[in-house]
Amino acid sequence: MFGTGEAGFNVTQDLQLSSGIPPLAREGDQFQAGVTVRNGGEKPLKVKVSAAASGFPALPAREVSLPVGEARLVSWNVTAPEGLKEAQWTFAAQQVDGKAADKLAVKQQIAPAVPVTVEQATLQRVSPELAIPVAPPPGALPGRGGIRVSLQAKLGNSLPGVRRWFEDYPYACLEQRSSIAIGLSDRKRWDQLMSELPLYLDGNGLAAYFPLGEGAPDRGSDVLTSYLLSVASEAGMTIPEAPRGKMLDGLSAFVEGKLKRDLPSSRQDADARRLAAMDALSRYGRFRPAMLDVLDLNPQKMGTAMLVDWLSLLNRAADIPQRAGRISEASNLLRARLTYQGTKMGFSTEANDNAWWLMGNSDVNAAKLLLAARKLPDWQADMPRLLTGLLARQQKGHWGTTTANLWGSLATAQFSRQFETAPVTGQTRAVLGKASLNLSWPQEGVKQLGLLPWLSSAGSLQLKHAGSGSPWATIQAEAAIPLKTARYAGYSIKKTLTPVSQKVNGQYQPSDVAKVTLTIQAQSDMSWVVVDDPIPAGATIQGSGLGRDSAIDAKSGNGGDYADYIERRFAGYRAYYSYVPRGELKVEYTMRLNNPGVFKLPPTRVEAMYAPEVFGMLPNPPFKVVDDGK
């Protein structure tokens, strides 16, 4: 017997609440905090609705009449307060002279429209006194930021400026997620990433920057795979056996010429990539001296990054022929390239060392040199100067890229374990104007003394240590500075909004749809470029595949042309490009406006992630969404 059958049922509730709160708002946003009240019963209801939120002023209760089967939006005009990171909203509805009732709790993230950032920073020893002139930066918002002082007995306990940079870093490819997890010594993040690692590996075992879809072509990167294996080994982090084996097999095949991967740029640097892969393989016992036959081993012609990798490989592979002589040769060549400007260490080859297509730069080279030289007898006397020179390369308390910050952190920690043995005792005091902070030793790890408020004019921060040893002090000048004019350093940005559907010409209302077009002019070829554009609070970006997407609206913007990966977030639209050639890049997407209000927007930003000095920033005016045309 064959046939079909079906049944249905309805679940009703006499009184039901649905949230209309934007999941994310920004400080200073003026918006409607709304809740939809639905009558699912069999008779009309008169309902009293109340709302409250942590950090917001008290809101008056409202009454609303609900016919049978109908719903009404009840809302309050509010402004997101300054300094609040999360609001817990609580709504309650109670039938007047009846029993019907409902409650609803909603969390809302509050992001800064103008975040407090580190404008300057320094890392110095307090031995026994230290005086640093300070002054509030021009254009800084009053009452925000100040001078933050952190102390530590040893550098191996972490670098506060680098740690904060990792905590605030916004982008999330595989390299960046792994660098942040290791840089923060966050085992939970690392374990979570390792559970997802198989999604990033192509059919040959090489890791891709973003998850690969079902049936995706093999586009894993030997550069990324070598990096992941090397930093995990250096930091003592474990990659699960199954994916690690696939990655090592893939790198071995690449080194032996059985597997080819072309970079999107005109620069291929095949020998440098193979040598980096051999260095990674040597950390897991998978290197064989016969692999060197594929290289043109002429250290005189090697770039600095390649020469450092060569020295690192020689340190590990005891069976390389003529190893002692080759170590001496590589050491002498690196010494000859070292330069110093004051305490800052550099290389005579620095003009050609910023290999963004290999995720490398001179900061990475300086950190990896410190790691490679730390066990060589003839480098021991140079180690303090190498460390000081590496730290002097920082700007605002950190290096420029995720890879540089991780290698720099690993090098600093290794130096500390090997050379820093003197204990710190006594007390350290920091004074700025009438405010002061104190810390008694001994202490483990990094201790943040706190934030000293800005003086109204220039002043001097005084630090004094009474006791043995010399603690390290990280001083960070923090301020909130709004961007008032566009800043272009390699990228220019033009932003256009075009209505797709609009009830009233010339103004936006809830349910209107707009297409955003970003026209970006790139002055040079660059790999791994990110485009980050904010949207008003409560708006949704079309094209995510959710059931409420409009197919027509989603097609109005093509989702970043040839973007390798797209993030559609509550905060905005973000697109990643593995390669952006010189010329014009056009990025388009559509957004649906859902909440009335006046919304503050941070700047639109375009950045080369491995050459962060190449960027563009465009300030955005407040975005107004009118309620009912008013």
C-alpha cells in the first residue's frame, strides 16, 4: 500500500514578546529600543509593557491595546551610553486586570564609535628611576584614555603592548587566529582552532587561509603551512597528529618538487619557500640532507630572511655536510648585514626585506635571528644588544604584523628564559601630577598598575624603584581620536550609497535597502588585503543565505567581486583578497535597514595585512534612518 498523509498543529501563547533590539550598537547611537507584543489569545488585551537595561536610564512603562491575533511595536528612544560594553535588556508584558504575561531578556553589544587606542608606547627598565614627558595628543576626546603603566620582572612573562595588540586585532584568517592563540598563550583558543584545522587543509595537506568548501580546488599555501608548523614547534603547542602528518607530507612533496604552488604575485621566491619548508620539516624530524639538492645554496646571494632560515636549519640538522663551516659562514654574513641606529637594530638589506607576499618583513627577520643565534657560542655576547635592537623596532608598543608580533614574542620569551635570572624585590612607584600607583615585589607575571588620567597640559611621568633588580615598565599613552579627514597611504577610497528600494526619495526608513559601493584605487600590487566597512546598528547585510534575504536585493551587490572570504557581521562588511593588483578594486554589497535612529559609524578601512603601512581610511558621517518619514 502506498499513500501520503500530513497533520499540522498550532502552538499559541496569549501574550508573546519578540525583540526589536539591534544586536550591536555604538556609543552615542540614538535608536529605538523596541519590542513586539503579540496577542495570540481569543480576546482583546490591554497590556502594560516595561523595559530596563543595565547602563541605560530608567524607562517609563507603556500601555498598549491588542486586538485578537494582532501585534504592536512598543519602543523607547534611547542613546547608547559611553563606556558600556554590553547591555542586558529585560522586557516584561502584563495584561491589565488579567493573567496573560511574558518576559524577554536580550543581550546587546555596545561598541565604541571612536575606540581608545594606543597612540605611543615604550618599554624600558626602571633602574632605579625613569622620567618620561607626556602630553595629551591633539584632537583627543576629553575624559578618555590616559597613561597606562604595567610592570614585570622578566620579559618572558609577556609584552603588555603586544598582548593588547593581539587582543584587539580584528581579522581572522588561519594564520591570524593561530598567531593570536599562541601570542596570548590561550590554550582554549588553540584547541578550538585545532579542532577546525581539517577544514583548512586541501587535498595535498597544505593549509589555506580560510576554510575550504566541499569540492574546492587545492589552493593551500606552502608559506602558511611552514609558518604554522614552525611557530607551533617554537611555542611548544601541539598540532593533532592526523592533520600534522598531512601538513608534513604536503610540505615534503613541495620541497621535492612533486607538488607545485604558485603565488598570485609575480614574485615566486621558490628557493626561499623551499628552505622555509625544510626548516619547518626539521623541527619534526622530517628533513633529509638530500632535499638540499633542489636549492642553489649560495649564502652570499641569499636574502636576509632566507639566510636566517638557513642558519636555523643548520642548528637543527646535524647531518648536513660541512655543517660547522656553513654555520660560521652564515653567521659572518648576518653580522655583516647588521646595522644599528641608536639602539634600533636593522639590516643593510632592509629596503628589499619586506616580503609581504611571504608574510615576512625585517621585524620577523630580527626576531628569528635572535632565536637562531641564541644557542651559538659566538653570539652570546651579542644577545642583549640583539634583544634591545629588536624591541626598539616596535611602534606604539608592538611590531607591525601578526607574524612579527608572534616571532618577536617567542624570541623575547626565549631570551628571558636563558638570560634573565636576577630577582626583583622592593617597591615601584609611578607618579603623574597628583595621581600615583604603587606595586610591591616579588610579583609573578605582568602587573598592570592602572591608568593615570591625562593632565590638562604637558607633564612628566615619574617612576622609581626601591629594591633589588630592575623591573621592566611598559608605558602606553591611550586616547580616543576621531578621524576627521581621509588618510590615504597606498589606497584611496570612494564610497557611494544607492537606494535599491526606498519608500521616500531622499531619506532612509526601516525596511529600505541600499547598495554600498566602495571604489578603491591601489597604487601597487599587494597580497592579502582586507576591506572593512561599517553598517548602521540593526542593519543586515544581504547575501548571507538566510531565509529572510531578498534574492533581488542580494544580487544588487556581488559580494566583493573576487574576494576569497567574506564576513557579514552585525558591525559591518569585511572582505579578504589574497591578491589585489594595482588599479581599481570595486566592492559592492547591499544592506537592509531595520531600526530608526541616528547611528555613528567608525571609518571605512582598507589595509594590506602583511604591509600595514599600506592602507586607506575614510571617515563616515552619522547615518540617519527616519521613523515613518518624520
